[in-house]
Amino acid sequence: MYVDFDSTLHPGAVYTKRGIGPYLFNCPGHHLFEHAPLLDKMLSEYPMVRIVLSTSWVTTYRGSIARVSGHLPPGLRRRVVGATFHSRMDREAFTAESRGIQIWSDVLRRKPERWLAIDDEIEGWPTWCIDRLVATDEMLGISEPAVRIKLADKLKSTFG
């Protein structure tokens, strides 16, 4: 499963400040990774599902996968097997591609038997795999009721 962070596990208004790190701007009542426990719970029925990080955090914060996934609850962190970007890739060329192409390129490399993506970026998705995307709400992410229902249905049909 390909997982974005911003607009998926928390609102999309994430900024970074030297000495502070990532923070939400102008989102009272919200906090970083607020929906991660919901994803952890939704995946509890599917112990075989592994996570590939498809978030800009991997390129923005240039940390190891362990460092970036360290923001996730332990249940999700244990599922992380990598990211769509790695240090041997050309960062500029990678970021020039749409999220859908970044994920599709990773699918071609990893060759997962089954996969699904949760992301708010829907522009530029290849038509042949758009049905694998669960598009999320910019503010509510996967907690938005219609998104949560669609994600539950896609999890069942893909991994059930």
C-alpha cells in the first residue's frame, strides 16, 4: 500500500521551519498524523499489507526511511518496507513526475501482487491504475466519511 502523509494522515497545510521541523499552519484543532491511528485500525484486518511511503517527506526531509516513518504509530511503522524515492535516484527528475507516475514506477520496480494508494494528488495519474487510488480530502484526509468508506471497500476488495 502506498501512503502519502499530507492531506491523508493530517491536513495538507504542512510547513517546515529550521529548528522546529514540520508543523501544521493555520489548522486549529488538528495535529500531525492525527489520522494515523485510524489507518492502523483499518489495516488491522490485513496483517499482510506492507507500506511504501509515497510522501514528499522522504525527499523534503532527506532522512532515512526509519527516521521518516518514526512519526507513525508502531503498528504502521512495522509495516513500512520502503519509499517511492531513494538516495540513488535523481531527486530533481523524481520530483518533476506526478505522484501517480512516481507510484507506478515503484510498482514496476517492486512488482507487488496487489497494491493500493491513498493520496490527495489525483492529477497526472496513469489511466490504467487510477482505480487503485483512494483520493483523500485536503483537510480531513482519510477521516472524511466518504473517503473512509471507499478506503474500507478498496482494502477489502484488494487485500481481503
